[in-house]
Amino acid sequence: MGKHMPPEEYIDLAERPRRPVLKRVATVLAILIAGCVATLAGMSVVQRKPVWQIIATALTPSPQQLFGKSHILVLVEGLDYDYTSKDEEYSTHSRSDVIWAVNLDFLTHRIYQLSVPRDMVATLPDGRRAKINEAQSEGGVREAQSVISQFLGIPGFDRYVVLRVDTTKDFIQAVGGVDVKVMNSDCLMHPHSCVNGPLDYDDSWGHLHVHLKPGLQHLNGEQAVGYMRFRHDWCSDPCRIMRQQLVLRALLQKLAGDKLNTLMHLNGLLGVLNRDVQTNFKTQEEVSIATAFVDMPRNGLVASQVPYTGDVVLRDGGAALLTDESQLAHLVNTMLIAPPQPSAPPDPGALAALAPGSLRVDVENGTGVPGMAKRVAALLRSRGFQIAQVGNARSANVATTEVREHSRLALAGLKVRGGLGSAASHVPVISEAISSQTSLPSDVTVILGEDLVSALAAQAPQ
């Protein structure tokens, strides 16, 4: 017992008990890792989401938590620009070439985008009536937010995004271009009864060169921006806004539909955001919103533009657009303030008990397809509904069908939507407030959009 062991024997005795412990720890870690991987894989299959999205969702607070509300309003401005004597682009004190009021709805994962024509007349802080795009050049984004929110009749914007020179071009280029159906103004306004043609225009001073064939084209960044800027025809700014919306839809579809492509170009996209975009969004807010809207439905972008009734001559001699106030109020309410929200499923018994013959329905054609309202009215009549008025909607370029309920009979809108068939199951039912003294010529108004043209035409009696 009193003899000393050699040093190497001490080392052997010290290490012997550690080996089985380390082995057990490694085994436990391996089991835990395998369990986590299996759990994530199972969740990926059940939720039909990639593993990275499940991890990002778990680590990122939801937008509702960050903002404390179910939706936020964002002002998006695209600045116009000029050229120096050295032919370099600059946008100092520039006006708003693009104005969007955007509602990010966190409950439905929909984006509502209301475009404001840049030539719309508005009241500036000094009381002067001028084109609304002057607010940005006079007082920057702070004045633009104030003037545009007052023009729309909303309390204000929660955040803003200002797109500097070349933002859109760089962004589209970063994802490898987009596929867009190129259309002339006739086809934009009447998509189902027109002869499409090429777009050819050259403006060397404005550095705008547009040479595009009609039909589906793959556009790089410069071509897409040229298509979005083109307004040198009879339709002018309204059709320019429609082209912007077409390119935006194509870009969103590519980002959401080809996630592998988006992931491969992520560094380029982040570079564009850091270089070309001015915003008061915080980084955590951006990540949270991006994670939440990965699952945006295919029809998740609802876009429209502020309608106008005519022109007005300003004091400086320029012409501006007069707003259609009643239509503006409706668009602001249904897109920015109180868009349709998912509701609890109705009582099947109550819905079945509501007789179609007790409902009077107006049908308005917003598709540009001649006779579409008559065909859908015939479909509803064949299913027992009373038809009140049949005619055209105010716009012939309605993208999304709406069912507007203004009846004292509960479930009237849902009953009519059911009468349109399964293709209309996703159509929003918008309840419009009525007073007890209101005389009601109809209970429900169906405004037909391009999303259901083919399906409803196939169902409708000839």
C-alpha cells in the first residue's frame, strides 16, 4: 500500500472511468438529435412546410406579437429620378412616381394594395391644391405620409418603405427575372375582347426604351421596369398602374412558388434591400413578416387603384385627376380599414333553411367579357334566386370577385355565394351596414372578377 505507482498507471486509472461516461453522453446526444430531426421531419410532413420554415416560425415572434394588432398599414413610394450633366441618375427632392397604400393582414396572410395615381389632386399642408406626388418632394416621407393618409381618410401609416432609384430593377434581376403577360392598353382594359400588340417606345432623354412582344414573356429587371413605366398611350397612368400590379403579382408568385430559387438568390435580395430601400421597419419585424407571408395564398394579393371622375386645372396651369369620392371610401373601407376576415362556419341548418327565392340579387360584370353578367344571372335564376338588376360594374378590370351583402336576412351573402358553385368558395362576402329606414332594391350584389370567368362561364346556362 505504501509503494508509489508509475505516473502512466495513474493516467490509465484516471481515464478508464471516463470512457463509458463519454460514450453514454454521446449516445444520449445522438438520440436527442435524432429525435429532434424526426420531430421536425414529421411536422414538415404534417404541416406541409419545409424544415427551415418551421424552425424560423418557432424562433421568430409573430407579427401580431410585435405590432400588437392584426394588420398594419404601410406606405410604399417609388421615387422618380432625373439625370445629371454626366448622365448619372439622382433622386434628390424627387416626387413619388409610385404610391401604394398597403395593408398587411396577418390573420388571412393577404396583402391589400391600393394604388394612388401620382396625378391625383390633394391638399398640401400649406392649403394649396396640387398633385399628390408633390408631398414627397416638398417635405420628404414624413409629409407624404401625412398628405396621403389625409387624402385616403385613414388615421395614418404604421410603417413606410421608400424605393430608391433602380430598386425594382435590381430586385427583379436578383431573382432571375419574372414571367409577365405583356399587354397593350386595349387588352389591359378589355382582356377578353381585344387584339394584343407590341409595345414600342423610345425616350432617349428619359432613358426609357420599351420594345416588347405581346403575350407571355420572360423579362429581366430592365425590361420589367420599362413595362411598368410605360404610359405613352390613350390609357396613360391607369394602365401604367395595372402594369405595375401585373409585375408585382408575377414577382410575388415567383418568390412564393419557387422557394428554392428565392433561397439561392437570398444574398442578392438582401443586398438590394440594404442598398436601395429606405424604411422604418426593424430587422426583427422584417423577418417576422417574411416568415408569416411565406404561406400567402395564390390569390393573396388584392390590388386596386383609386378611381377618378375627370380632370381639374390647377393654379399653376397643370392638370390633375379628381377623385371618385364614393368609390374611394368603399375601397379604403374594404381594403385598408376592415377587409373581409375569416368567420366561424355558419349553422348548416340555418343556411339550408334560407330559401333562394327570398333573396333578390344584382349581378355586375367587372370582367370585360361581354354577356358574362347575363350568364351568371341565368345560373342564379336557375337555382331559385330572384334577379333584380344585371349590368356592368364601374371597372372592367376587376381581379377578384366579390359578394356584397346588404340584406336584413342573415346568411344572405353566403347563400348566394353557394349558388355560384364550388369555384366561388373562396370569394369574400362583404357585409355592408344598412339602416332600418333604408329601402333595399336587392339583398346581395355579385361583382364578377377575372378570377372566376372560366369556371362560372362553364357552369352558367347558355
